[in-house]
Amino acid sequence: MQAHLKRYRSESEVSYAEGVFATLELLAARADAVEAVIFSSRSGPNEGAAKIRSLCERGGIEVAIDDRTLGRLSPRSSHLAIGVFRKYAMQLDPVADHVVLVEPADMGNLGTIARTMVGFGFHDLALVRPAVDAFDPKAVRASMGALFRLSSAYFDSFAEYRRLFPRPVFSFMTDGRSPLASTRFTAPCSLVFGNESSGLAASFHEEGTSVSIPQTADVDSLSLPTAVAVALYSAALDRGRPAR
């Protein structure tokens, strides 16, 4: 199989979980989508690699040791393993809270947000185009595999999303009218965030409740992943989460 594998492109039918940890997350959350796992010849003594081999043996998943293919798929890294998986369709849960990212443009931010969502118990992500590719190995790597624990779906516009999911909306904006500390999140709801560079358009003041996260005047705005983390923590407290 590995002879046919190429560097990832958005039109590819398969993608890759790069690294031992991300591959373990792939096997834990989406084992049914795994086509194969390719190991480095240096992976023998690694404990995580041994766990991957055991899971693959139990699941009847093809494994191979192939440094050449690893280098072709991810030439600038030194991963001990790469999980090959088929892209899979997902649907958002209509009774769950959603995080909505409007025109997200950064793979690293998407991955960081995915990991934050899972950490605070949110598992449904809506992406409004134009948007980065959630299956891109860069996004998977930045999430440390947390993307495999989410359901995500793309929409051509926020209006399309609203038609399919009519529910309370909380739009996070630097000039939001409701301070975060006094905002209560109706369940289920949608927490909406804008593009890294431009945020949300002024029209989002009319999309439900616009929310502001108080900050000093020393910076113009929080980074997108930081704003999402603060918002999700507050919403999680409303839901009685997070808790160990």
C-alpha cells in the first residue's frame, strides 16, 4: 500500500496522523477509518510504538516498517510512526453545544482549538468557508490527535448553518455587548468566533448575543485560540464542567 502514498493534498482520499501520540489517538477514536500504520526503523524500543503494534494486531490493521515512505510523507520531521486513515463523513449533534469558527485560516489555531474543545467537553465543530482543512496533517498534529474526537462539518455561510441549527447564538467580539462574566449560556447553544485577522463582522451583533471578554488596552485583542479557551471554560462552568 505504502508505494501509492503521497504527500497530503486536500483532494486526497486519505490523510495522516503524524507521530506516535497522534496515531494512538487515531486508533482510540477512529480505528474503523485506519488503513495502515507505517513505522520508522527506529521505533522498536518506543513504548508508544509497541502499544500501536498491539492495537493494530488486535484490529487486523496493516503495519509496515518503511523509512522511505515516512520521509516522503513528512520529509522535515522524524516521526516514529504515521497512521494512514480514510477521510470520513461527520454530522453535528443537534442537541449538543457547538463551536462555530467563521473563516478560520490557520492550521495550528484549528488544532489548538480542537484540543481545547475536547479538554472542556465540547465535541461539535462547525467551520464556515473559506476555511482550513481539518483533515490536513498539520491540523491533526497541532491538535495532538484531538481532532479525531470531534465531529466537524463545513458550511458555505453562517446563514446556512443557522438554517440547519436554529438555537441561541453567542458571538464573541471585542466590542460585544454582554460581558462574559454576566453571560449565561443557554443549552444547547452555538459559540461563534471570527477569523484570526478580522474577527466577526459587525452584523454578528444581531446574531443572538454578542459577548466580550474583558482585557486590558495594552493589546488590541486576544488570540483566537486564547479567546476560545476562555469562552469554553466559562461555558463549561455553566454546564458543571470541567471535572475529574
